Amino acid sequence: GMVKERVSLDGSGVRLSAILERYDFRTVGREDLDGWPALVLAFTPRPGKRDLEGDVVLRNLGGRIWVDEAEREVVRAEVRNTGDIKFAFGIGATVSGLGFTIDFRKVEDGLWLPSRLEATAEARVLLMKGFRGRTTSIFSRYRRFEAASEEIVKPPTP
């Protein structure tokens, strides 16, 4: 069926279906996830530009999702950038590595919530210094626990 939900990104309504149509999905396998069979789908951005807010980021993302076969729910998503994402902001920043993994857990019938989110990012600003960060959030009993690490990577002096 058609997906009619709207998700709010930056306060503006973006149709989830418009974002999903941005990508090609294909089934690449079947895996056991916590003892339950899950279908693994890979997604890649379709070529070209779209009139979507944030498309400069969306068209550079790909990854995989795991769908619980019995529940037909997404139980894990791995997203990463497929190309450099350039941000202008007048500082010439380039995000060279961007990725996150999110796990969902069933908390009651029909209700799935994020249980763990791990995000990593690597960026360069004006080719001067590199930045690498990792943050992990664990969601437990609807409370969120966070641990973050940052390191500045300086380029080798010539």
C-alpha cells in the first residue's frame, strides 16, 4: 500500500514515501537477529537530484535494513554516506564519513522503539583539521543513556 505518513524534519512536513522513493531497495539475504529470522534489504540512492529538503544529504546515503519476517517491522537500520557531503556555510566543510546504526526493540504489541543508536562522523574543514566523533545512545525503560567520544585528527605536517 501507499505510505501516507508524514515525518517532520526541521519542522516541515516531508512525506516518508517521497524519501523512500528516493532509493532502490533490493533483498540481499536473510539473517538471524536475536534468534528471529529477518530479511535484509540493501538500499542505494537513485541517480539525479530530487526536489526534497535535505536532498544534498539524502542522495549521498545508502545502507541496509533488517525487517522482522513475522512482524514486518524494521528491527535494525545501518545508514552510511556513499559520497562526500559538502556543506557550504562559508567554511568549506566536507563530511567524508557519516554513518549510524539503529536497533529497534518491541516493547509491547505493535509498539517498537529505538533501543540503541550509534553514530559516527568524520569531517574536514578547509582541509585544515580532521574531526572524528562517535556517539552511542542506549534507550532503556524510555530513558536514554549517552556516551560520546571525540578526537581531533591533525593532518601530517609536510
